[in-house]
Amino acid sequence: MKSRERQQIKKWISIWKDAGKMLEETRGKELVNFDYWKNWRVVDSLLDAAMKTPAPPRRKSGLVSMQDLFRKWRRASKSPT
């Protein structure tokens, strides 16, 4: 790869990183300023759609999954002696 191409790629990466930060800020502001009472029909329709979508069957309960995570974190946090 030529150095010119590398520079262009680095420039694009930088542009997209900045754009990502700006989009995240915008999304945060929109969520903070969201008025449920003005948009309750939209929110309710999204919730209805989510409730009608069949969920995949669970292989284990949420409690078991949480215990698995705690076990992994405990193992990862132990320092070797």
C-alpha cells in the first residue's frame, strides 16, 4: 500500500471517529430532551412490536447467566500467586 493511500485511510478514520463522537452527543441530547407525552403513540407502537416479536427460547435462566458472569469476573480478577 502506498503512503498516499495510507494517509487517505488515516484521514477517513479520523473523520469517522469525529463523526461518531458528534452522533453520540446528538443521540444523548435527543434522549435527554425526549418528550414521552408528545410521542407516546410512537413509543407504545415500538413496545407493542417488541412484545409481538417472538423471542428465541432460553437455554438457561437469567440468574444462571449472571452467576456465570460473576464466576468469570472473579477468575479474571484473581492475581496469580
